[in-house]
Amino acid sequence: MYELLKKSFMDSPVIDRDGYPYFVNPISDGVPRVEPALLKEVVDGMIAIGNFDCDVILAPEAMGIPLAAPISLRLGIPYSIVRKRRYGLPGEIELSYSTGYSSGSLFVNGLGKGDRVVVVEDTLSTGGTVRALASALASHGIGLMEVITVFDKTGDLDTAVPGISVKAILRVGVRDGKPFLDC
């Protein structure tokens, strides 16, 4: 199961981003090119493990976008992008986030009190982005129903986002500068 994804991950080069071992993969970075069969395997996998009982699929940019769009088309659920840029639209939600290799502000638009969302994400490393998003959504009366990610680097999805179901296709890591599957 997920043979294309496993091979793709194991073939990923690892680069150093200020002391953080960062794997470069088509699904998490869009480089090298994303083969349609790999994307189909990932989208099918996310749909299979996820519970998309929601009003909106929410996807952090950039790599949540190519995951959310085909899931939206298949399930008939609208999607919205968590952006790194302020638009200043009415009801815009701003949140601060911090990951293992970056920090900044994110902006959510198009959601309102009572909406139920599922977040689709390419990689969950520290969980910092999703925890900040969960907190911001809750403070605006928006229900985060579930987080579905392709790659889990946290090692413990049960504590990644307290009180929220988090599911992953693959548990992965980097050791001695090389990717490994944590089955």
C-alpha cells in the first residue's frame, strides 16, 4: 500500500535549513515534478483515511493546495486556502505560527462561526502551524473536525493537536541525513 509514495519519500534528498533536516519531496514541495499517479495515490489515501464530514476543506499554502483541489472535486466540498498574505477582507482571521524552520503570520478567509472544517496538510513536523490554526479557528467559533496529513514527522499524532483527530498516510523521519519510514 502506498508504494509510489514510499518510494518517492525514500528517494527524497535531505537538505539543512538552519540546522533543521528538511526532506525535499514532490508531495511536500512540488519539486521535483509531481507525477499524476503519485498524486492520485496520495489523494485516494487521504480520502480513505479521512472523515470529511465538514463544510470546508482548509489547506495551508503552498502544498495543501494541490491536495485540497482534487479532494474537493471528488467529494463536492468547497476548499479554502490558509494564506501567508493578508487580504484585509471582512472576517479575515490572522494567526501567528512557528515550525521547525520558519515562523510568521497566516490568514484565513471565507469561514464563519459554525463552519466545520477538515485541514489537509502535506507534512506535520512539529504541529506548530496546525495547533495555531486550531486555536484561531476555535476562538472564532469554527470547528476543526480533523487534520489529515500525508507525512507525519511528529512521532505522536495523538498529541500533535490536543483534542483533534489527526491522521497520516505515512510516519516518516530523517536520521543521519537520510529519510526513513517509521512503520
